[in-house]
Amino acid sequence: MPKYLTKQRKILLEYLSRHTDESISAGEIAEALSDKISVSAVYRNLADMEAEGRLRRVASGGSREAVYQYIDEHECRSCLHLSCKKCGKTVHMQQQTADALISSVEADSHFLIDKGETVIYGVCSDCKRRQL
């Protein structure tokens, strides 16, 4: 059940809604909002929003720190996501591509993928170009 909307929670929600294509650590969020929200309020609200299903929490590769992605938008809940291991950018996979992948996995493995819970990790085109 969603909590009531405090001033700090509203500021955090506005920040997260402007960064839907990113996976951001709690520390990065706290630093970005340090002049508006206390660190403890950031962590408390992130935990609450994760429990409400508004955020996806993922263990960050090679680190003990988790990253969060705001998924409260309807299209996020019904999409496969691609996440860059280098820069953290997260994008929606094209629906036609996602449907083909899901159909193929289901036909080959008899396994149904939960689109809203699935993230495919790799390297985005921007980071790939930087490597060359």
C-alpha cells in the first residue's frame, strides 16, 4: 500500500521520474538530492517504494551496492529492459524484438519470461563506441 506523499517523497519521485532510463545507486540519489532530502529519508523511501513495486532493485555487478530503476510507469512493467554494465543506462527493448525473444525461449525451453522482472545486461552503443 503506497505511503502518503510527503515533501521529501515527492522530491524523490520527481527525481526518479526524470531518470527512468538509468540505474542509480542510493548513494548517487542521496548526493544529487543532498540539499533537499536527508540521506536516511532517501534510503527509507527507496525501501518503501521497492516494497510497493515502484522501483526495481538490482545488485550492481562487481559491487556490494545495489542500484535502483524507477518502474512505476506502466510501459516499464510490461517491457524487457536492456541495461549497460558500463554506464548504467537502462532502456526498453523494442516490443517486436522482445516478443520474438520471449516466443523463442518459450518454444525452446517451455519457460515463460516475466517481462517486468527481466533485465538483459550488456554494453550500450555509446560505451561500445568509446571502447573502439
